[in-house]
Amino acid sequence: MTDQSSARIAAQFAFLTEADRLKSVLRATKLCDGSRFENTGEHSWHVALYALVMAEHAAKPVDVSRVIKMMLIHDLVEIDAGDTPIHSAAALDPALQAAEEQTAADRIFGLLPADQAADFRALWDEFEAAETDDAIFAKSIDRVQPVISNLETGGQSWLEYNVSRDQLEHRVGGKVSRGAPALWTALKQRLDLWFNAR
Amino acid sequence: MTDQSSARIAAQFAFLTEADRLKSVLRATKLCDGSRFENTGEHSWHVALYALVMAEHAAKPVDVSRVIKMMLIHDLVEIDAGDTPIHSAAALDPALQAAEEQTAADRIFGLLPADQAADFRALWDEFEAAETDDAIFAKSIDRVQPVISNLETGGQSWLEYNVSRDQLEHRVGGKVSRGAPALWTALKQRLDLWFNAR
């Protein structure tokens, strides 16, 4: 093994070891059985699996493999920037959050060898921009998964943040409808039942 | 939305909700910071990310997107069958473990619409058989990740199960060398240091 390939593998292991810390970032949503808060590592797995299963419902045809790769890396910046729950007050300053996430992306993707750092960063930038069909679908799936968790736990984070049906439509429904309209149609029925019974 | 597409989406959500339980299956390895045991949901994310980063080190060229999909679903059977640590005594009866996992695969993939159930099952069967280049690499990556966690935590599960350097070579080194020889070469240096210092 040359020194060069040895240094390359060492950089890749350093990145993957740093990524481990995402398992200690907690989100506002609990597991479906309500037993504890979800962490961002397992969330990233779950939304990648969601994308694999639900790709046929994308608004426009997507490359599911690219979407899955986006899902695997989409929240790595939370290692430095933390999770910002969409229903919390902190979510009201998107400019500050975006700046923190850019700095985090520089550091974390920068642990990789330069070619991979550039590839991963480009994919993450595409996800964040939410302009391509793949990214629009990825963003919608990222919003669908916590809706299901909330329905399973009896509305845990909606109750905690006092979320109205209109707020949910605005903060979640818009993104989901844009990328996966059939899924929002299916979810709306369950949401209307939950909010009407409240 | 037709009744048929509505039933299809309901089956897909049922599968994805059942998958959530993988976040409550604990493994024998701890997080890299030693704070708690890792669960199989976050492990599945981490090895998918490992595959994405390390694909260039595969013994033979692989389709990284297929390998990632394998990683996303490779441990779903643990929802019913539990995790069997490779260094524990329970790992000595592979026939019993395989039978339990087959039953689990029938039930869990069977929650999906029939076409997807067949696709996912075929991919999982391919992973288990470890005969194709994609599956051989996937199996090797699945073994690499806990080695790194153990090195980071000072050998936590090796100490707990009293694992020798020879046992590690036999149980882990063989599989890793077969699918990703350069990674085992890199790991061996760190392993020798750890075992020699013991």
C-alpha cells in the first residue's frame, strides 16, 4: 500500500468516524412507539428507506439512487449546527441556520479526500437548493417521515409545539405536495381525522 | 386517488412504520464515543454511508447504488430475529439463526406490495448468499464499521467477549479481505497496535 492510498483511506475513516456523532443529535420527533426521541443518524436511514419505497410517487421521475445518496448525507451538518425543529421558534431565522450549516458543511465534507469532498458537497448543495426533481422529491420525503411518526404517537410533537392544521399544511403540506403529491393526498385524510378529533 | 393506489400507499406506509422498530434493536457495539450501545437502524445508515465512501476499495468493481440499497435493508430481519453478535456464543448456531431470519424476511418484506416485496427479498437473499461482487463487498463493509467503533472505544466489545487477535482475523478479517482487501490492510496496522499494547 502506497503512502498516498494509505492517507486517502485514513481521511475516509476520519470522515466516517466523525459521521458517527450524528447518532447523538436528537430530533423533536419520537420513535413510532413513543419510547424516546429519534436521533438524526437513524432518521437518515429511515428517510433513505422511505425514498427507496416511495420513489414511484415522485411528482416527476427521479433517480432513486441519487435521492438515497442525498438522504444519507442531507443532515450531516447537524453534527455542528444541531437539529432545528420546523415547528419551533428557532426555525424562524432561516438565514442564521443556513450560515451555520454552510460552515458545518465546509468542515465535515472537508474531512474527505478532495474529490469526494467536492462530490458530496455538490450533492448536499443540490438538496439544499431544492430545485432539481431529485432534490424536490428528497425534501418532500424528509417531511413525510415525521408526519407518520406523529400520527403513530398521537401527535406528540404537534401537541408539544401547539401546531394547527393550517400550520401543518403551510410548513409540511406545501413541500410534500410539490415532490410527492399522492403521499400528501394519502396523509391528509389521516391528518384531518386527527385534528378533527382533537 | 383510486382504491388500488390508496391501498398500495397504505401497504408501503405499514412497511415503513414497521421498519421504525429497527431503531430499538441494540447491537453489541457502542457508539464511537462509548456513550451507549448502537441500534441497528443507525448502524444501517452508517454502513450505507461507509459503502458510498469506500466503494473504490472493493475487490472487484461494484454497483454502489445496489450495495447501498442492500445496506438499507440488510438487517430488517432483526426486528423479529434480534441481533446476534459475531463474537457471542449464540453465533455458533448459524442454521437456527438463518431459519429465524428467513421467517422474519417472509413477514417483514411481505408487508410491502407484492412487486416490491419480491424485489426487496431478492436483494436481501443476494446479500445473505454473499456470492455476487456487490454482496461480497456489502458483507465486508458490514464487518468494517464495528472494527472502527471498537478501535475508537478502546476495544469495548472485544474486551467484553474476550476476543483474541486470531479470532478477529478469522471472524472479521476473512470477510473484509475478500470484499475490500485494502481496508483490511489499513485496519490490520491499527489492530496489531491495539492487541500488542494489551
